[in-house]
Amino acid sequence: MSVWEITTSLIDRVAMLVVADDDESSFERSKELAKRFDLSGARLHWVERPKLGVFVDKRSKKPKPRADISPFKPGALMLSEKAYQALGDFLANFGQLLEVDVEGHTEYYFNVTTIIHCLDRERSKIQPFGFVETAVLNEDAIPTAPTVFKDPAIQTSIYINDAAKADLEGRIAQRGLTGKGFRRVDV
């Protein structure tokens, strides 16, 4: 069996989403809004939909296009309505799909809540302060049934097994979704 990390395949070519803040001078407000998108795998509960914006590089003459699955922050997926319709029922088995407001449009933050302790600490390269530089996962800990998951030591990565990858690739191709890629992980 192989394990894959979900990546944003067009990261340098599509627009990234950022936390929107009416008062850009309020650094503390921005930090508080960013905390809403916790990556630990804990279930999230929002009273109101967070507002996100499309990052605009003022140095660029032409804005970058949007993808169906947008880059937001490492370990997070943001789905357009089209991506939500194609992938939502599958992804909901492994986490929450929470509504966000992206410049007046509803999009969905995928909060992975399926946690599997599978990091092989002996074979992985881990910095002295705990940052996992190169992850090697323990294949025996990962189910063979389609699974989307995170390891608690690597909150900035979303992993899938072969069965989940096959399902997602089929749905992505069928609907012509943009913005998603997969990178093989050592097991």
C-alpha cells in the first residue's frame, strides 16, 4: 500500500485565500481569526462564518485565477461550491466541511478530524525542536479502506491511502476540478 499527501498542485499559479479583516491594522484580530482554522484534528464550532479574501499581489499586473480547491494554509483544504458538490460526501466521512464566506460566496473549509498515530519516529527526520522535516509513516497503522487522515505530529499535512486516492482522483477527473495534487510519502 502507498500513502499520499494531498497537495495544492497549482500553488504558484492560482490565487491563495487569506483571512479577511476589516481593520488591517489589528494584528491581534487577525491572529484570533486565524486560530479558528485549527489544524489539530479537533472538531471546530463556529458561531459565524469566517470571512476570507483572495490574496492579491499588488506587484502583479494580472490577478491569479482561482482554483476549485484553493491554497489557504498548509494542512487545510478550501473547496469551492463545485468541489464541495464533487467531494463533500466522501470527505465528510473524515472530518467537517465548514462554511466560510469568501468575498460574499460560500465555500467550505475541510477540517480533517480522523487522526492516526502513524509517524515512524525512528525513520523520520525530526528537528530537535520537534519539527518533522521528512516524514516516514508506519504502513501497518494505516487502514486499507479509503481513509483521509492526519498524524498529530504533522498537523500541516493531510494524508490519504491508495483507496482514498483512487476515489478522489476519479471524482476530480469526472468533474474537471482544479488545484489538487498528490505526493507519495515514504512508508
